[in-house]
Amino acid sequence: MKTGIKDKIKFAVAGYGNIGKRHVEEILAHADASLEAIVETDPLATLNARDKLNIPVYQSISDLVKNHNDLDVINISTPNGLHIPMALDVIKSGINVLVEKPIGLYKNDCDELISVARTMDKKVFCVLQNRYSPPARFIHKMISENRLGKIYWVAISCYWNRDNRYYTPGSWRGSKDMDGGPLYTQFSHFIDLLYWNFGQIKNIQSRFYNNNHPYLKEMEDTGTFSFDFENEGSGQFTYSTALKNANLESSITIIGEKGTIKAGGQYMEKIDFFNVDGLTMPTLETSLPPNDYGHFKGSAANHAFVIDNVVKALNGESYEMASAEDAAESVAIIEEVYKSRSIHH
């Protein structure tokens, strides 16, 4: 795309909430990136963006592209239910798009976005930044090289805190059409790790509960589902946002014919157990800390890797990123799990 002297990649960010601010920070910190504008409709967030960034703030994607026809990429960091329609607006404007997780709430919508992007010869990038964590990369290497042999069982456990401080009245959080549920908003990174390493699942059996979020009428705060992989092996994914005050863990245990690996910690930042035939556990790089939003924490703060790889991709360099197709497959898994959702209070 770029020729001669490398130009700075021109970004705009749609959505200046918690995660949008993280995008802005990483764009500003990147030597080969330039932040051109923000799209934000909340008056306070708009005011904060103008005061802090001293760049134009627009009310819509259409207003943005009308005034900035030379953008390379627009980052979508709005509520989940807006990801697909806003990303489609971006692509149809002839601009590449980077979409926060989840890429969408329905697989068909994701497929449409990918198809339109292909027609427009534009790229759809996705934020699945847990793939950059050293334990996740190590596990993927072990699985790719078949170091565990036949896979018997995979168990993922995610136990987090999201309470009244998170689900504020009038917020998009907790609504089925804008949030979708914890598997989309909190735990889609770990669904992605499941798909990235082991492929699609089948024979899903699920249970959902609402323990201490009575004001959430449309979704659960706790759930579990078992499944078989389409390739080999079976597993279970258990999660909760009902914990008091703080996150407990995000872990994955893989049991195979040649050994067992468990990655754990609060956000899957370390290898807790390694016992594999003929191998010694290597020393991994230290994981980055979790995204810290004040009274709650998220997954590893790996957005710098995401922005760097978008810059590389748009400058014609080799890059390493989850594909839009992979992101859509993760959505397909969540959609299938939620098809059986009936919440038990």
C-alpha cells in the first residue's frame, strides 16, 4: 500500500470508553502511527477527548470519513452490538477496519463483513490480543508440534468479578442486543484460544445461572458447557462474573496422551503445570499485566502488539494476527452455546 519512504499509518478511533482509550494510547505511542480523529457520541467522553487529545471529534463514521478521506484504518471500540454495522460503514467507505472483540454477535453478520471487505479489497483486523501472551504462544507451539499427542481433555475456567460498579444503570453492559453476554464481552479471548488450538466444537451441553446480578434480565453471570472437538478430544468451559470484589483466575488445562499442561493465574499469564514426555519447561517471557480499568481488571494488556501488527500489515510488511475468519469462528461457538440459554436464578 505504501511506497518509498514509509508514511505514518493514519488511524481514527470510534468509541472513547475504557477500551477506546487503550487504543488511543497505543496509537500515540507507536512511532509509525498517527491519530487523526475520534468518533464519540457521549458528551463527557467527547469533552475529555477534545481536552486531552486536541484532535477533531465526530458524532458518526459518516461525518468522520467526510472530513478525513485519507485514513488508513478506523478502530471500532464501541459496544459489541455496534461492531458489525460500524465496521461495514468503514469498509464501504473504502477504509480498513480494526474491530475490538467480539468481531460481532452473529456468525452470519461476521461473514457478511468479511465478504464486503474482500469485494472492496480492504482488510478486517480483529483484537484477539491474548494470542500474544507468552503462555498462549507456548501452548499453541506445543499443540501445533503435536507434543501432547492425542488430545483427551481440555478444561477452561474463568472466574472474574463484574458487579454493580461495572453494570451501571442505563449502560449497554448487560443487554442482549449490545452486550450479548459474558462469553462475548469477558471471555471471548478464551473461546478464541480454544478454537485457535483445537478447532471447532460439537455436541454442546450447557447450563446458565444468575447468582447475584438480579438486574440482569437477559443474561447469566455464571455458566458451564461441555463439548466434543470436531477433531479429537472433549472438554468443558466454566465461567463466572459473580465473584466478590476481584478476579480469581483464567486457566486452561490440556490433558493429552504424552502429558499435561496448565496455564493459569488471574488472566492466564503463567504456566502452572508442565509434565510432557521428553520435554523440559522453558523459561518464558514475562506476561504483560492485565488491562486495569480501576475497579475491575481484564485480560493481558497486549494492544500494543495489535496496533504494531496493523501498522506492519498496512505498510506491506509481514505481520502476525488472528484472522477475521478465526474471529468469526469464535463467534460461531458462542452463538451455538447461547442457543440453549435459559437462565436459572
